[in-house]
Amino acid sequence: EPLIELSNINKTYGKEPNKVFALKNVSMTIDPGEFVAILGPSGSGKTTLMNIIGLIDKPDNGTYFIDGLDMKKQPDSIYSVLRNQKIGFVFQKFNLIAKYDALYNVALPLLYRGHRFREAKQIATETLERVGLGDRQHHRPNELSGGQQQRVAIARALVGSSPLILADEPTGALDKKTGEEILDLFEVLNQQGKTIVMITHDMNIAGKAKRVIKVEDGNVIS
Ligand code: ADP
Ligand code: ADP
């Protein structure tokens, strides 16, 4: 069974005569264990697509199944619950909480899910070790390099064992070498079985994924 299945998704913004067709009849399937890049230039619809896949926004029409769930049949009230269960987000600008250390940033999603603090801390420590930050647990974001902050964010995305990691321009704020290290980490996590969907405008970065879905002007072109 696919993890992500979009069929004939349309999404528009605004009203005539300023209506924008951001996604036009988009269909795609992503299986568990894939490492997929969604590649397209600015304005092609990537953010719109990410917001739909990420349960942040809804399409005008078409169907979206995530992990076997038909999202059309889910009430609005559980979108945020499903978002937390199904998706670990990684952003260009890391989005860590400045006043908390790495450990607590990573433990938070577990605390929200009702884990006890000791257990959450234990899992967060193991996850930080997994991304190579075992020695930076008690540093706050402003005491970490950009690459280290992104590793914390990746640990946070991993810690809840969501089936999907959804990464939006994850190397966009990093220099080339550090960006490559983050992509190498994604590759390792993918080899360990994690499903990763990465959004980018950069061909070279997309090339690190195992499959590239190209979007242009709201259409999937290949
Ligand atoms: P990308 O992430 O690839 O740059 P977007 O999904 O942000 O593309 O945008 C796709 C199209 O939809 C663009 O033409 C953009 O101007 C338009 N768009 C995006 N968000 C809005 C919005 N809130 N209101 C109106 N138009 C929007
Ligand atoms: P501040 O130093 O600004 O008061 P906090 O007290 O919120 O910051 O957090 C300091 C550190 O204490 C965090 O980085 C985290 O390791 C730990 N911490 C924060 N909140 C809790 C909590 N609810 N339970 C246990 N430890 C916490």
C-alpha cells in the first residue's frame, strides 16, 4: 500500500479575474521506504503541494490518501492530530525553540504525545546520538552551527516515529558542504527504512534522492 497517494489534486488561490491555478490535476504515489525529491522552480506549486501532503492545507478537489487514510473522510478537528502522527517536518530555517536545549527540542513531540519525561529524554538522547549530536544535547540553538541545528530538527522529525519525513528546502540555509552532510544523513536514514520527501528548487540537491518528481507551473511533468 502506498504511503502517499494523490489523485487529480487541484488547488487554486483567489477569485476571478485573479485566480491562480497553483496545482492542476496533480497525481502521484509514494511508497514506504522511498526517498523522493519534488523539484521545481519558484512559483511551480511546491509549497502548495507540501502544505497538502503535510496536512496544513486542503485541495479544492481530488483525493489524498496518507498511510491508507482518505483525508476527505477525516474531520478538520483531527487534521492536526494526524499531522503529528504521520509527519515529521524539516524546514529550511530549522524552526527550533530558541530557549530550549537540543534535548528538550527533540523530546517535546514525545511529551505532547504523553510520554513521561524520563522516557522522552531517553528516546531524545538516543535520537540525537543517531544524528551525530550525542555531545551537543545541552546546547541551545544559538550555541550550535547551522548544520548542527538542522540535525536537531531532523532528530525532532524522527523521534515520534512518524512514517514520513517531509523536508522543505532542508539545505537552503546551509553552505554547500554542510548541505551535503545533511543529504548524506537523509541517505543513511533512508537506508534504515525511513520514507523521505524533500522539496527543492535545486537540481543537484534533488539528484541525491532516489526518485525525482518534477513540477512546473502546477503540473507534474515527470
Ligand atoms: P513554489 O513553492 O514552487 O514557489 P507555491 O506553491 O508557493 O510555489 O506557489 C504556486 C503558485 O500559487 C504561484 O503562482 C503563487 O504565486 C501562487 N500562490 C501561492 N500561495 C498563494 C496565496 N496564498 N494566494 C495567492 N496565490 C498564491
Ligand atoms: P529558561 O532557562 O529560559 O528558564 P527553561 O527553564 O524553559 O529555560 O528550560 C531550561 C532547560 O530546562 C531546557 O533546555 C530543558 O533542558 C529543561 N526543561 C525545560 N522545560 C522542562 C520541563 N517541563 N521539565 C523538565 N525539564 C525541562
